[in-house]
Amino acid sequence: MSGKERPHAGLTRRNFLKTTSVLAGAAAVGCATPSLTALAEEGGQALEEERVCITGCQHSCNMCLAEVVVRNGHAVQTRTWKESPLAERPCAKGRSQIQVHYNEGRLKYPMKRVGERGAGKWERISWDEAIATIADNLKRIMDEYGPESVGMISSGGACSGLANGTTPGSLLNTRLLNSLGWTSIAQCTDDAFCYGMQQVLGGGFFRWAGCQSSPKDTKTFVRWSNNVGPAYPNNWKGVMEAKEMGKKLIVVDSMYTLVASKADVWIHPRPGSDPALMLSLVQVIVEEGLANESFLVKSTTGPVLVRVDNKRYLRMSDVTGAPRSPLNDRAEHMGGGYNVIPEVNPVDDRSDDPPVVWDAVTGAPVALGSVEAPALTGEFEVNGIKCKTAYDFLVESVQQYRPEAAAELCDVDPETIRAFARDCADVPVMHNTGYGSQAYNNGVQVGRAMATLLAVTGDLGIPGGGCPGTARSELNLAVYDTGHVWQRAIPRVALYDVMKTGKYGDRDLRLKALYIDGCGCMVGGATDLNRTKKELIDPMEFIFAVDIAFTDVVKYCDIVLPAAGAYEKEDVGMFAGMMIKYFEKAVDPPFECKPDGEVYRLLGEALGVGEYFEKSNEELIEQALDCDWMKSAGVSLPALKAKRIMFLPSLFKPSLAAQGIYETPTGKVEFYVDYPVPRIDYGQDYDFEGEHLVRFYPPSEAWPGTPEMEKYPLILFSTRVHQRFHVQLFNCQWLLETDPEPSVRINPKDAQERGIPDGAYVEVFNDRGHAVAIAQYNEGIKPGCLSYPKGWSEAQHKAGHWSELSTSEFDPIGLNNSYFDTCVDVRLWNGEV
């Protein structure tokens, strides 16, 4: 034999099989990354036994767990976990998480901006330099302007773990925020509906009187702007099960969606008119004698006497002449529990000055709760004060929404409204709501109208009824204690005034630095993107973020740190207050990526608060779970690691609503609010008297007759899709095969009037900006509307960005981004950027 090297030396049958299997895995994920190539070249290494991990994507839609197959330290397959007690089936987004790990577009190293903000010019630096640069800048800014000059905005559910999560209330980011005294910035995304429900039913964030039950208990399912297929793929099974049982399905959506195609009745109202439609349903139910009066008497403030002069509750102090309790007018104890700390909505003890009802037996005013059957209707006079019941005020207010009048607002046939109302009165009815109808400046009224409809029909706390929200759950709040004051978050929508005036309410606030904590809605998912850049981003002295890819957020940072993906970290997450899940770490983070929890620890140490991060992730999680609520279900970290999924008491204990308990100041369903306040009250002007009862007012822009719509006659709204979770997975190769670039759906009638052929590039525009996309004819789009699949980055548009077009105007009660309250026009694109 010669001494020449053989090109295939050492290539045994075993090594050959190993190498080809690895390369096949590389092809399966759509890229041959350096790590996979290196694995294939390890010809002499013994083959590791296959390891199967149970983990998931941690998106807040369902947080589905799956099996991740790992060979030689590399994830090679994602598949269904056959032993899942929930029978979860990861959707396209969940199954594509493996491409997050291997994606060539990942952020791999800490990066420092070297050009102008937004220019996309970067320099790789070390972790030590990155943390030192961040700490030096933040210390300088905090020393000069105070700790509150650093703002922190956290994500909307893309990374929902307790330890490594980036959502408000995750353990480590909350400790960092509070220990340093930074300003927490509320996202103001999809909050209007939730706050409207909360005003009536009480409870904390996303928690209201839903009742967990199977489809068999429900007579009719109503889905309001709830495109369940793309938005919540795992819930599609429930739609099909209900249909197989013969249940009625009513879909209310301006667009013909996947779930609308399965509906027995599809109602497509004018965008932004849902509160008027709901109030018309209430009017019909009352007029036709279908209201559940026993429920209204027992469980709501319907019998409470309301003063005619000032529209406030009559109190026992008005009857007895005793001093009025100051608790009746303390706005800081009212309103939302939307805080970075997971506290419940405060409930005041007003037992010394309760509201008054009329005892029909004795013919006298008495305290609420002191008699079983107070008068539900009637006009009364107490000590010279004229009063009517809250229910009478409601009945009077909805008369303007008779179906014939509502039809003019909603563009829905009056008889369709009447039939719909009768279905809603035949409880139990399950109302599932999406976020489309509340994405207008009247969005908070959508939540209030829904809760009022449930109150009038008695569709609360009964099996198969209500409007599902997040169930009650608790953590040991001592885990958050850093010895510092917990501050309520300030709303993102108010930042324009804060940056302009240096004031937030009556206190000084000069925001100079911004930590974007995995939150796409600060830039790419923002409203009025050009204004955001000019008034919020450009004035900041320092901006940094932790992210997994070169997102729109990264583009405007000074320092960016590379985050670990879902498969690359261990964590625990709670879903909807009904279950808790354990996510196993499957593989190590590639390159120099780190879990978010480790980043919080590095920042805490560099900024002098390292003592609050001495406990390990496991110790903090164990402390968080150490409470009676979790113990009653046997939940502990060891038990969770063994079972992977554990069900919380919400699933096997009666809901508060089922017990007749509502976390409101009166303990009743408060469709009439005595002291209405904004979701976050910072002294802004609002219509106090107008907010006692739910009402309809048109969207501020997207409504016939507004100056904006006279100029731009089309209403623009987005839709959720199978390919992206908000802005997550925007660069996933597999998913781009099915949706390769931005598009806009247009009714052929509107397109042809503008000379736009199907498949042409068009420019959607208004005074705020523009976006270029491919026009797609779609008969399911209501004439006068445009719809675009959401989640695209700025770099993926040929010109502009969808976020340039939306308004930054907001309702002072709901303080919510009004994404859909947007008027535009569309024309053929001329190729100019």
C-alpha cells in the first residue's frame, strides 16, 4: 500500500450513516449551519443515543409542548408529544421553532451600533464590553436625571416563562425593574377590551368571569373578530367538536375568515361598530322580556339607586346624614389592575358607606346586600334626592340602539339583529372574542358592552356560558420583593406628551434611556411608526435591547444582545391561569446567545443590585410556587418536572363568578360604574359622566364623515396568520415558503375602481406614511376595507411599513393602541422607494 492519504479514510459504515443523517437534518431545517456541518464532520465520534426533550415555543397563544429530538447536542426534529394530557398539536409556528435555533439570520453576538440609528451598521463586541457599555450609560443617565429616566418596555407574550420570560411580571425582569427604580412602560396593546370587561366584572389582567367547561354545555358559540384558525390553531379542534355536536356557530367579523366559513350565521358589521351592535342586542333582549331579572337582582348593581342629579350611587351616608366616606371618591383605588406586578384589582371595603337599594317589602331605602329581593326598577325619592335604579338607567340608554337605528350604524339588517339577540338570550352561550373589534378608539366600550350583555342575560358563572378570559391564579408575591416601591406602569401611548413636556401627570419624568425587553410593539409593531421614530426613539440618549434576530427594534438600538431561543433554556410557564407547564432545555444556545434571565443577572450585577439575583432560577421558581393556591393542586417544581403539565385549581374549583363573587368594589357585576376612571390614571381629561354606562361613539378616524375618511376612503386593518406570532418568526424559511412577502387583501370592486389588477404591487398610503405590498383580490373583504397579514419587518417591504399608516390617537379611558382606526387609499406602485 502506498503512503498517500485516502480521501475517505476512517469512513466506516457507522460513520457514514451518522453523517448522512445529520446532513438530512440540515436539509430538513432548510439550511446547513456551521454547527450542523461541524457535526457531520465529526466522523470518528461515537453516535449518541437519541434524547427526546419535552419543550415548546412559549408563545402566549397556547404555549404548546412538543417532543424535540436531540442527537449529539443538536435539535433535529420537532414532533407531537403523544402523551400530552391536552392532546396538543403544535402548529406551523410551533413546529418551526427548530428553525429559530438554526436560522442564519439570528443575532449571534453582542453588537454595537457604529452608524446612524436605523442605518443597520454594526460592530461585534464582547459580552463584557456590551454589559459595561450599557451599565456606564445607564449609570450616567440615572445619576443626572434619576433612576426613573430609564424606561423598560416588556414583550407581549413571545417569551412567557417565569424565570427567562420577557413578559411583565416575569420574575427576573420584574426584580431588575423594581430594584433599580426604572420606569415600567405598559405596551397598550389589546388592552381596551380587557379593561372594559374589568370595569364591569372586576379582577386583574385578562381575568374575568369565564367558566371552564366542555362544548357540550354550550347551546351557541359566538366568535367576535376571532379568527381562531390562524390566531389560536390549537383551539380549532374545539370549533370542529362543537360543530360535530350540532352546536350553533355565529361569527361576527367584518372579514370572511376561516371560522366564518364554518358558521351557521355570519354577521359582517361595519368596522368599529361592534359596541352599537351589542347594545342593540341588549335593547331587543329587554324589550322582548328575555332579560334574566333574577340574576340582575341577585348578582348585579341593577337595583342600586342612582342619583338623578349627579348620576352617582346613592349611599347610606345620603340616607343617614353621616359623613360621606372618602373611599367613594378615591380614584387611585379604582380602575385597572394592569401592572407589572401580578396583583389583583384592589377592592375597597365600603361597608361603612354602601350603596342603597329600595326594599320593595318595607318601602324604604336599605343598604345593598341587606335584602334578598330589592326593586330592580322604579323611581324613588330619598331625603329629597330623586333616584332611579341603575337598571332603569341602562334600559333608558339602550333605547337609541333599536335594531332599525343600529342598522344605520352597523350595516346589519334589523331582523338579523333581533334573531341574534334571541340566540344570545338562550343561555348558556359562549362568546369568544378576538382583538379586532377593540382596535379602534371606542375599543373599551366593546369590553363593557360584552360584559353588560352577559349580565343582562345572566350568562355568567354557569357551565358553558360567559366569555373566557384568564382564570384566577396566584403566586407567592414575596418572590418580587426587593425592598423597593412597586410602581404602576405608565402607558406607552402617553409617551409622546412625556417626551415633549418632561411631565407625567403632576410629576417630573424625563425619559432618556430605553430598555426594549423583547418587545416588538415599541417599534416594528408600533402605531404611527414615523412619529414613533421622531418623537420617542430619536430623543433617547441610549437604547438597548435583547433580541433573537435583526428585528425592527434592533435597527434603532445602540447596543443589542443576542437572546436564547425557546429550545435553549429551562423554564416554567403558566397558561391562562388554568395550567402550568415545564419547559425542558433541549440544546445549548448557539454562538454567544444567552437566556434573558442570565442577561437580567448580568445587568443587575453591573448596576449594583446583584444581591437581588443571588438565588438561582430554580430557587426563585420554587419560591413563586410556594403559596396555598399552588399547594392545593399539588404544584411544586419537582412535581412539575415529573408531569410536565399540571392543572391549577381554576379547573377543578368553582370560579368566583359561579360562587356569585365578583372582584369589584361592591362585589357585584357593575354594569353601572359609580366612579369611572381610566385604565391608567395620570390626570388626563376624560368624560367622567359619560363613562357611568357603556355607550357607542364612532371611531375617531375610520368612520364615514370624518375628515380623514373623506380624504382616504378605505379602512385598513391587519389579520393574524399561520406564519407569524406578532413579529416573531418573520424570517423563518419554512414559513416564508407559504407567505413570501407582504400582501394586502382587497375587494375586487375597490381594486377595479382604481385600475389595480390582481397580483400587482400597490402602495397603500395616507398622510402618516405608506407601505408597498402585493394586491390580492378577496371577495371576503368588505368593500371599503383593506386587510394585510401582520408581522412583517421593515426590511421585508419594498418600501414603507404597515406601522407607518396607523394612528397614534388613543382613547383616554382604555389607553390602547388603536391599530385599526386607520384610513388609507391604495394605488399602483410606481417603483419609487
